[in-house]
Amino acid sequence: MATTASANPIRAITAAGNDDEDPDLISPLSDCILTTILSLLPLPAAGRTQVLSHRWRRLWPSAPLHLLDSHLPVPASSLSAAVSRILASHCGSAVRFHLLIARPSASDFDSWLRSLAAKNLQELVLRPPSDEILPLPPSFLAFRSLRTAELTNCRLPEDGAGGGEVNFPHLGELTLRLASVPSSAALHALLVGCPELASLSLDRVFGCRALRVRSWSLRSLTVSVSLTRRRVQEGGGAELEHLVVEDAPALERLLAHDINWGPSINVVRAPRLQMLGYLGIGIPELQLGSALFRSMCAVRLGAELRCVRTLALEMAEPQLKPVADFLKCFPCLETLYVMSHMVVPQSMRILNHEMDDDRIECLHHHLKKVVLKGYRGESMRCSLPVSLFVMLVFYSAKWLTNQKRQLQVDSRASLGAQFVFEKFSKSYIRFLKPASNISLVDPFDT
């Protein structure tokens, strides 16, 4: 009998009770634990628990709310009404709110935001299904507990509109995608009002030509602009043309995504910057401390950024001249990525260069890994004294054998170097946009 009891711990717990009935291990739990469990269930399932008993009828309305309109089992035409009913009947706090399908009226949307702000919402995701931009009402500025916000195809309200103050004291992650801002001053005021902001992604933001970043908390900054000039003109406003990182003592990552036409970047002070890229010909002017590049061509070199460990470059094909110039600016570089451009710009000058590695500190002390993305088998000689080369390519067995011969692996500078060939899918995507997530160890390793 002892063996049977230990094999069935649930019956062992209720051995003193009625063995003919299944034990109820849920009812004895406290309301706090039960509401936490309810918050982890899909919203429709959590709502159905109200039919169980009088006690359960009051539990769901006080459970932490995770409201995702795409999870509601109602037709799209009825979603707005369903969301309004849920917010009106729920009296607890709100953890997440995602708008992906519903098309609320302006008055309903304003009412939702006011209700969610009162419920101390922590995560807000707005991706309206319509191509029409969604204006954010002044009530958006009332969120004081917000920690994460992703705003897609939205127009930010004027700062101070309706007496609202731009103040998001707990916001740690902000993504603006295909968003519109009233002015550069409005975007700057928004960032100033986020004293705890750690991750900022500006993905095709219109209405702001120049931005100066001054933040003591920011650790990751991702910038994207439209793929073509035509898209910029159709956006209804100017995109970012000048980005100045004026004072960012905590900044660790400066990531440029889908950049073909800018912006110009000037890093004045970022003493902890560790990851930088992709840098390419699409950036008209790049200033890193005293170093200055124009369309990948060095105008003035400097080596103040000793903190950078990972660098990603983009060019028509791997070329030693611009690579060597960039390496001189980062004496402690450990990992180098080089992306081959899918289309060679007419303004790109093909530069041949013999690398003078005596002047490049990182080659002798720190650089350990070089990754060539889109390598097409150009004739080259391994002259970099690094321990690992990774080539992301399309290849066959015959092609691979030929490449190993051309790479002259027996006469390479570093006899301990490894060559790794991996499959590469041609794409305009430099790295996944969730790379702005600080938890990713290497956003370029995708």
C-alpha cells in the first residue's frame, strides 16, 4: 500500500478524505494565486471560468489583464465592441494590450487608452490593420506605468497637447515603426520624458530630419530608413537625415538596419559602445570621434573608440582599403562582419589595396573572427591573422573544393585559422529587427 500511495501523490494528499471522489486541489488556493493562474490563460478561456461558481465569477474581473484583440473569438466587425465590453467589466490591472485587427473609432480608441492607463498598463503594441495612419490622442501621454511600447503606423500627439505632460518614467523599450512625429522637437521631448529608456528603435520615422540623442540610460539604438528614395517621398514627411549621439554614457549598441540613403551619423560620446553596424556607402557622412568617413571613404582617421568589439560593414564586394581604414579606428575589435551588397551602386568605386597591418592594432592583438556574408568566390588571399573565417555563401561540393584552393589555406597568415562555409540566403535584411532586444548576444549573427 505504501508503494501505491507514493506512486499517486494526489490521492496520498487526500487519503484521510473520501477516496471515491477526485481531490479538489484548486479551491483551497488563495485568490491571489488563482488570479495569477487566470492571467496566464488565453482570455476566452479565462473568461469562461466565471460559470464555475460565485467565487470564480469575481476572480476573472480582478485578474491581471492580457488583452490581445487577435485572440478574441469574434468577427473583426465586432472586435471593437468586444474590447470595450472587456475593459468596462474588468476592474483589475492590465499587463498587455495588443491592437492588431480591431478598427476602433476615435472616441473608442481614446476611451480604451484612458481605461488602460488607469489600469497601469505595462506593455502596449499598436499595429493597426489599416494603411491609414492612426492618430494617438492626448490620452496616450497619460501612461505612467508603461514599460514597453511598439507603435506602428501611428502619429504621435503634440507634446503638451490637452495639458498632457510627456512623462513615461518606467518606459524601458520603445519602437516607432512607420510612425509620424509632429516635429524633431516633439520626438526629442518624448525621449527626454523617458528617463529609464534602455532600447530605442526608429524604423522609418517621418517628420524628423535631425535628432540629437542625450540619454544616461539608453543601451541600444536601432535606426532604419526607407529602402528607396521613392518610398521616402511617398511617406508624407521627411525621414531622419542626421543622427547625433551627443552624450550616451550607457550606449552599447548602435545598429543601422536597411540603410541605403542615410542618415549621416555622428558619435560624439559613447564610451561603452561595443557593437556598431551595418555601416555602408548609403551613409553620406559618418563621424566616430575624430574619425570621418564619407560614403565609406576615409577622410580623417582616429582610434578613440577602443570599446568597440563587434563591427559590421556593408559594401559591393569585400575590399581591403575601406576595411583597413575602419579597422584602424577600432584597436580592440574582436569580430568583423562584411556584407556584400546585392546591388552595386554606380557611385561605388572599386578600390584595391595592400593592407599594411603594422599600423592596425586589432589585427595583432584582438581580432579573432571575420564573417563574409554573400561571399561569391572572388579571388583572394587570406592575409588576416585571425583564428576563424566564416563564409556565408551558395555553394556546391565542386565550388567548395575550388574555393579552398584559391584561399591558399596552406600559406595563410595564421596557420591555426579555421575556414567555415555556411549556406547563405540572399536577402536585403541585414539582421532581424528584434535585434534591438538587448538580450541578443550578437544581433549580426543571424
